[in-house]
Amino acid sequence: MPRLIHKLIPLFTFLFLFFSLTTNAAATTTITQQFKEAPQFYNSPDCPSIDQDEMEPEPDGDNTIFCSEHAVHVAMTLDAAYIRGSMAAILSVLQHTSCPQNIAFHFVASASANASLLRATISSSFPYLKFRVYTFDDSSVSGLISTSIRSALDCPLNYARSYLANILPLCVRRVVYLDSDLVLVDDIAKLAATPLGEKSVLAAPEYCNANFTSYFTPTFWSNPSLSLTFADRRPCYFNTGVMVIDLDRWREGDYTTKIEEWMELQKRMRIYELGSLPPFLLVFAGDIVPVDHKWNQHGLGGDNFRGLCRDLHPGPVSLLHWSGKGKPWARLDANRPCPLDALWAPYDLLQTPFALDS
């Protein structure tokens, strides 16, 4: 009998791990929360008219706002884990723009996610929203991802921003990329209209006082063939959670391949520690159009280890960004909010049990 038990232990262990993994996988594709319907917002009289006759038809024949150059195109990733943050971000964009009916949202979801459920969740709270959900094939990047200092940074969807030029229709020439852990308090059209000059691919707030060398390992800096990457540039750190991207120039320069090449090198020799950010810095740092810091008051989620409370940077604020480990909805639910989390709370569309009973 003891011998039989001994033989069964590996089987029980396997079954335990199998059910644990499938349960966790189901949790990432299931939305257990319910959300309120957001108010509808309308264009001001001076908003440009989007004439569908002037738009280029897409291959599928859908001649809509999604190809309009007069629209503000916003790209975000979408998943069950961050859906609450995404809903707040969408509401903040619509609430603070003068032309909410001229905004086209392009959501990117993992191919393994329940896209129909994500689409239904967005439609339920924003029945008037003009949006599309695109699927991102995780396998296209999963083999290139190296472990970083925080497991959340290793999610394949976190790398989807590098593939927007491939995912979005060719008729989308410029897009504002936004993370899901932020809210705007200013008109996104101002950010979208950032001039990119004659050749720049992207614009973002730069932080030249940050210690740029800390984003790469001693292995990188001690190798002249690698460190000379920045020889002809004045590189500064920028946060990739808020970017204005010229997708035409991105496609022409094949920048997705350039980012992938650095990720492939990272697999062979460890040159950085921080997820999807360093490849962007390697390709673009020193060559971007700097945007006013007010468009990314980042770091409100603390660092990548403890997520401690932080204050705003000095100066005006157009966008609040809870980058870092601490997320406002998690801290509010735990009754351990940071003072600035109160600025996120008004955009929270979560349907509370009290509201459901009323």
C-alpha cells in the first residue's frame, strides 16, 4: 500500500499543477467585475466634420472614422487584468476632449483572450464609442521576451506597442498610444497634434535628468560595439506609456524589426533588466520629439518593487500616470490608497455592490 501511494504522488502533483494553471489562465480571460454606463459626450460646434466620402476605403470595405485623418486615433492594450484601469482611461479621454465623437479607439488584445467578452464590456459602458478590437499573436513575441525585474512586465501584451504598425490598418497614419493605468485631465487632441518635424517617428516627454546608464547592464556599457549605439545621439529616458507615433514612418523604417533585433541580443547576453522599455530606448532615445512633461506625470504607482506613494512632479498636469507596481484601483480596494489615488477615483466605473442593490 505505501508503494502504491508513493507511485500516486507524482500523479496527484501533476493534477494539482494542471488545475492550478488552468484556473489561473481562466482568471486572466474572465471579467468578474461589472461596470456602470458612462455618460455620452458630444462634439463642440467647432469640431472638424468627418466626411466619410473623403476617407480611403479599407480592404474590407469599411469606410469609417477608423481611416479618417481628421480623427484622433488612440491605441491601448486591453485585457481582463487591467480592464478597470482601461475603462477609467477611456472615460477621462472622452470627458476632457472638445471633440469626443472624433476619437477612434484601437484596442489590442491577446489572441488567447476572450475578445468578444472584452468588446461586450466596453460596449456596455460606452455604447456610443467608436472602437475596434484587434488580436495580437502572443507567439510572435513570447520567444523574444527575457525575464525582467517584475513579472507583470514580461506579459507578451506589454510588447504589443512595438507591433502597432503591423496590427492597425495601413490607413491609420498617426496614433496616440496610452497605457491603461492613467487618466487625462486635458484634451488629447492637443497631444495628438504634436508636430513630429521632417523625420521623427515618435514624440514623448523626455527626462534627461534621469540616470540613463542605469537602464542597461555593465555588460552593455563595457562592450564598445554596444555602447557606441548612442555615440551620435544625446539619449534621454522617456516613458513608453504615452507616445505619439507616426505609423507611416515607423513602417518605412521597419522599426519593429530593429526592436526585435535588440530583444534577440538580450536573449544571448543580458544587456538590460526592464521589460519592453530598453529596446525602445536603444532604437529611439535621443531621436524623439520632446513633449511637455505635463503630458506624462508618471511614476505615481511607485517603483517596480514596493509601489510606494509618490508626489506629483512640479509643474502643470495634463495626464496622470500610475506607472510602477502600485495601481490606484488595487490600493483603493485594499483601503490603503495613496493621496493621489483620489484623483483617479472619479473616473472609476466599477459597479459597487451597493449600487447594484439600489
